[in-house]
Amino acid sequence: MTRLAPTFAALKSDNRAGFVAYVMAGDPDADTTLKMMQGLADKGADVLELGVPFTDPMADGPTIQRAAIRALEGGTTLKGVLALVKRFRETHMDTPVVLMGYANPFFAYGFEDFARDAAAAGADGVICVDIPPEEDTELRSALEGQGLSFVRLAAPTTDDKRLPQVVAHTSGFVYYVSTTGVTGAGSGATGDIEAAVARVRAASGLPVAVGFGVKTPERATEIGKVADAVVVGSAIVDALATDGVDQALHLAGSLADAAHSAR
Amino acid sequence: MTQPNAFSQQPDAEGRFGQFGGRYVAETLMPNILALEEAYEHYKNDPDFIAEFEEFSRDFVGRPSPLYFAERLTEEFGGAKIWFKRDELNHTGAHKINNCLGQVLLAKRMGKTRIIAETGAGQHGVATATVAARFGLPCEVFMGATDVKRQKPNVFRMNLLGAKIHSVTSGRGTLKDAMNEALRDWVTYPDETFYVIGTVAGPHPYPAMVRDFQSVIGREAREQMLERIGRLPDAAVACIGGGSNAMGLFHPFLEDEDVRLIGVEAAGKGLDTPDHAASLNGGRPGILHGNKTYLLQDEDGQITEGHSISAGLDYPGIGPEHAFLHDVGRAEYRSATDAEALEMFQLCSKKEGIIPALEPAHALARVRDLAKELGKDGVILMNMCGRGDKDVFSVAEALGVEL
Ligand SMILES: Cc1ncc(COP(=O)(O)O)c(C=O)c1O
């Protein structure tokens, strides 16, 4: 079992919304990312999403695109990303880490090798943006073989007919994309999100984290009232790029507090 | 099942050509992709849809395109007889419009109210804008900022046709970035948008659908060869960017196992340099833009930029059906360099009175070898998939001529 289940179980028994924080691995270098990961966990992030950079991130907006380019220009490789997870585990044993990226770097590494090395490094799960259920057999069985969670995305376009298929082999939690669009754009209407979260929760029996477009503590509070966790990515990445680690962590702290005290 | 059927009956229900193809897209798009597949499966057999496609192919595009005996090049190369399928005579000057017509007609029937497309050199963008204008649908074209600068005449053409151009600055501002941006737009406006992909790539059903719309090239050519010389060619040759004109030429010949199918990739400055766009000859399997296929990439699975003197060929991937035909050996894939294409561009202009696009000029370089290989009894069919008007500026520059 991964660290995800106990983390969400604890949140549930406290009746608190969780805070999931995203950071791009290697943006702009590994040491900065490690500082961010440690700081995010210390500021109250319940789960870390560690972005794996890719040259062609088709579901990401400009902020995360640019972060990926910075990471790649700094020489970040998938091996380097896994090394970061390992270093993070030297100080933080309990905070779950989910790797989020696109299929080709995982495929190039070899799904089996990737799953083995990710598990050994101390990762808990993987989100692969461009592998829908129709194409997931190989990656999923590799991850399952190593006891890693395969976290799935559900979208506003995922209708009731399709939803069971989407959540069928998910574990850990389901990531609900709050709006049609790329990361960093606006987020959907709260009422719609509340209904969607209920739908996804019922279909999956899993906690539902809501992301895409959450940028402020106010918005994190609104989402935290209806979702099991709030995911913030672009706002943190942006703060890091423009104002540095301290400011980014300051923002993350206020987002964590907002999510935790939403209810 | 017999072997020939195994070649022509692809893809399977999951959109797979052997191990290639598939549907690697974000969940937001999956329902759209499935709806598109359902609509296409329905309309491709609908007599009204087929009749409308044929009517506009005839009256608007100018089909059928002629089959032409390239007598002077045959003489020049001194071997097999060379025939051109003249798809450069189509409206807008290339094969691209065959596919745009099919997809826009489908968009209309699906009730979509907005057309988007990616373009590299601007040929697919112009063809899409042209058909969208004819059917009164608003059209937005994503084009890399680098290409917008390089291809000003086509940008102006698209503007004249009423299309809105988005200059894409992400990545390196070329074709693959334009495709990423078009996918991002589609993710954002999935309900009203129809994404007209310009080649046999992307998630299922695009590779099969684009191939079907382009197969008019091979069907006509096959019939015309039988009519004119009473036999099929020994080889059918086409250039490959994403592979749509080649797939359109090849597909009706897949079961004719005596007909060699030869695709010609862009070798740029040479396959031994990083500056080429030969995905099959210089890449390896990977996943990009919705499908599994051969890609130009580094060891870590990061996509590398293709290079070719021909802006229509510098895509870092290739349609999954070509990846399949390559691996099973039904088609052969060769390459031609920038320098060879430039040479053929000039030679074809002087000898045949046809200024070819730089893309088919690549194919012609391998036709030259093949003509010798096959000898005087041989017959070669080459798809002249585009005319060179669009290339005169870049060719002049490459030759050091100031216009
Ligand atoms: C004349 C011409 N030929 C070939 C291509 C390459 O595309 P494909 O390989 O899909 O035919 C292009 C693309 O712009 C083109 O304009």
C-alpha cells in the first residue's frame, strides 16, 4: 500500500480538505526543487505532485510549459527526477509523492523499469496525462506490479457512461480537472464542481482532488468545501519563477491553511 | 486471413496498426475522439456524404487529377518509365485539400461551429481555410511563430480567406508546437470545435480517416494506369512528412503485392547529422500527439526538432500506418537530402515544365535511382503532390539568388 491511502484516511477522519501541491522537477535545478518539496511538505502539503518535464506538454498552459523548458534546459532527465524523490525521502518519510507527466519519457525509460525504479526511489503513484483507460494496460500493470497507484484524471467531458471505465483501475485518489482547458487557465463554477465531485466519488469510492485553475487561498477555500483535496500547480510554479523559493512557499502555506480550514 | 487483407484491413477497433496508432490523449478529449469516430464510421458509408464529397472533389478541387507520362525525365534518367499523378493541379496546389474537404464536410454534419487546424508551411492551413470559407465556418489556424515569419505569403492567403492565425511561440515555434497548441485549444473548447488534422497522424480515427480521404489519389491512379498502359506500376513513390499523400497513394495498392511502395523521408543535411526529419530512418517508437509511432527523440524520450529545407516535411513523427508498413516490410522507406531536393526541383522545372513543390522533389530524387534499378521495362508512379509556387522564395535563397 502507498502513503496515499493513510494520508486521505487521516484527512477524512479530521474532516479536513487536503492540499496537493505541484512543482516541476528540475525547475530551474534539482536543488531548488528539493528545497521546494521539503518546504511544501513542511508548510502543510498533504501530497506532492512532482512534474516530469516533457518537450510537448499538450495539456499544460504557458506557466508549466515554461517550467518544463527550464527543467529540460537544466539537463533534467527522468532518472534525475527519481533521484530527487530519493533525496526527498531522506528527510520526509510520510508525505506521498505522485509523479505527473506524459507518456513518452516513461515509455522511453521502459514502463517496467520505470515502475521498479520509481517504487525504489519512494514514489507512491503516477499520473500520466495522455494515457486514457483505452491505452493503459502496459503502464498500469507495471505500476500495479510495484504497488504504485495509477491516479487518473476525470474531466467535465467525462459523462456517466464513461466514468466507471475511467475510475475502474484508479487507486489512491481521482484527480478531477475542474474545467475544460489547460493547466493555469480559469477554473469551473463551484456548483458544477460540487456535483462532479459527488459523481466521481460515488463511481470510484475514492477521494477526489480538484485542480486546474486554483490560484488563490479564497478559491482553495471554496474548492476545499466540496472536494477531498485541492490541487494547486501553476500558481506555485509561477511564484517560484518570479519571486523565488521563499515567496512560493509562503503562498503554498496560505493555500494549505485555506484548504485545511475550509470546512 | 490472407496476408494481403492483413495489410489493407488496418487499423483494428482500437485504432491500432500492429503495435502503432491508438488514442493517447487527455481524458478531456477522449469523449470527443470517440464521438468523432462514431460520426466518421457512420458517414463514411452514407451515400449523401459520399456524393457531396465527390461533387466538391470534382467541381471545387478539380478531380480527378491527370496521370501524366514524364517523358523527358524518363529520358534523362535513362531507365524505367516515369508517370506523375498530378495532385499539384488541385485547387490550392497540393493534395492537402482532399482531406480538408472530407473533414469539413464531416464537421458540418456533426453540427460543429468552429474549425481549427495546425499548419507548418501553411499549405494545410490554406487548404483548411479555403474549405472553411466555402462552407461559411469560422476557421482558426495555429502556426509556429518561426513559420509565420518564414511563410508570409501563406499567412496572407489565410487572412484573405477569412481565417484567424494564431502565432505560436511555445516550444520552438514550429509545426509540432502548432499541433500542441491546436490540441490545447481543442481541450479548451471541445464541444463546438472540429480539429482538422493535416496528416495521417494524431489519435484514432484521424490516421484512418485522413488516409481514406486521401485514398482518392491511389484509387484514381490505379485505374488510370490500367486504362493507359494496361498494367500496374512496378513501384509507387511518394514523399513523407506526416505521410498523408503517401498513404493516400499507397493504400489502394496494398493488396497488389507486386507493386513496391516507396516512401521518401527528408534527410535534411544528412541522416548522419542531427538536422533531418526522417522519423523511420532516424527515429524510434514513442508516443506523441495521440499516437504511438516512430519519432525523432533523444534517449530520455524528449522530442527533437526535425529539419528539412521543405517546411512541409519537418515533422518529428510519421503516421502510425507507415510505422506498421515499415515494420512488416510491405513498404520501403528511403530518404533524400536538402541538396538532392534542390537539384530535382530545378531539373523537373527545366525538363518537364512542372515546378514541383520541394516535398515531391524529394521523392523524385529516389525515382531517379529506382528508374535505373528497374531498367527500361519498368514503370514508376510518383505522386506529384504539390506545386512549387510556395517554394520559390526559399529555393531562391538557397541558391543565393536575390528576388
Ligand atoms: C506539397 C506537400 N507535400 C507533402 C507534404 C507533407 O505532408 P504528408 O506527408 O502528410 O503528405 C506537405 C505538407 O505541407 C505538402 O505541402
